[in-house]
Amino acid sequence: MQAATRWSRTIEDPNYTGSASGTLVITQASATITLGTLTQTYDASPKPVTSTTSPAGLGVTYTYNGASSPPLNAGSYEVAATINDPNYTSAGSGTLVIGKASGAIALSNLNPTYDGAPKPASVATTPAGLAISLTYDGNASAPVNAGSYAVAAMINDANYTGFTTGTLAVGKATAGIALGNLNSIYDGTAQPVGVTTAPAGLAVSVTYDGATTPPTNAGSYAIAVSVVDGNYAGFAGGTLSIAPAAQSITFPPFLPIPSVTPPSRSRRRRVPGFRWFIPS
């Protein structure tokens, strides 16, 4: 802007006459603008920039990506600053960067038990309600099977940032074990116990007094049964009793006992230690 003033002059002399007129133009002086607070952090309030001028105290107008209102959300904004003063002129520019604020993440439900359904971790944020992306060992889908999984949680929001990690441990479910055939009779063959599981069909490990081979001989044996499965755990104990087999003895036929007729009294001889018994 220029300051212009019209002027005129007239000669006042008894011997001379004359006049002149014109315009006096005073141009605005150059000033400088230095922008400040170009790096700020989101807090849900507008984020205007500041500036200093030389000479000091000059009025300045700002635009942010062409708008006069200072921005609120995180992001980058092109700032244009212009001195607003009748005697000074200048313009400046810069980039206002509003950084994301830090959000907090709390993980919970990290120790569920297998039941055949996916087991996602629970997430709470501060401030509440922020969008979260979760991964389990790098996968977006929540795991189903028992095991340990590295959990990574990241805030997915335009104005907040945050990250945390944890471990999701899906425990094995408890399986039922029922033992059968605990009382058998020796027959010369191995006598394994019967095992059923709930749910049905689970693999098991069975030992007999610590050995994996079912016993054959009569006796008592301590039974230990463990479920061997990725998603189920269970244990049961008992006693296997193998009774001796029944035994029979066959004797040969008895020989007939011959009849003996004792001698008459007149012919009897006394033998020491022997006497006849004559039935009446």
C-alpha cells in the first residue's frame, strides 16, 4: 500500500506569478515476519500460529490451507502470514504440524480357556472409544486353539497414537476320562484297561505300574491315564486287578480193593502189634 497526498503551490510575488501542483507518494516500508509455534500437539482445541514482526507489534493476518480459522485436528497445514499495517508490508509462510496426541491402551481377557470358539483379547482406550487394530502372532484373526499368542494393539485414529503388546494364553479345556475292564482273569494274554473320554475320541497315554505295555500275569497294577491333545488336558488313575484262573485236577480211576477173609480162630497166630478185626 502506498500513502498519496495531493499538493499545490502558488507564487506570491508582486513581480512574478505562477503555480504548480502534484501528488506526493510515500510507499510502505518493508517489514519482516517470523512465524512461531509451528509444531503443536492435538488437544481438541484450535492451534493458531504465532509470529513476531520487525518492527515489533505490527498486525498480522493468517490463513491455514487458505482458511482463516486455525485448525484443530492433527495434520500438516500451509500457513500464509501477511502484515496488516498502513505503513509496512511483508508476507511470510510456513507449515503448521499438529501431531497426534498419545492414547493409552489396556489389554484384558488374556487367559481364556479353549471351547472351540475364537478368543479375542479385550481392549480399552484412554480416551475411550478409539479404534484399535489387533494382531495375534501377526494375524488379524483371533485364535481358537490352546496356546500362547503375541498380541499387538495399535490405536487407529486421526488424532491419537498408541501401541502396546501382551500375551494371550488360551488354556486347555478339561477332558473327562472313564476307565473300564479293571477286573479281569488271567488267560495268558495281555489285559489292557478300557478308556473313554469326554469329548469322545481323544488320544490318551496309559501306563501300568509305570510301563506302557498292558500286563499279562495275575496281580494288581496301578493305572495312570493322561489325555494327549492340543486343546484338552485330563488325568485319571485306577487299579487293574487280574485274578488267577480257576484250576482243576483230574485223578486216574481208583483200583478195586480186594476182599480178605480172616482165618478161623483156630488158625490165627498172634503177631506182635497186629490184631484182626472181624466185623460182627
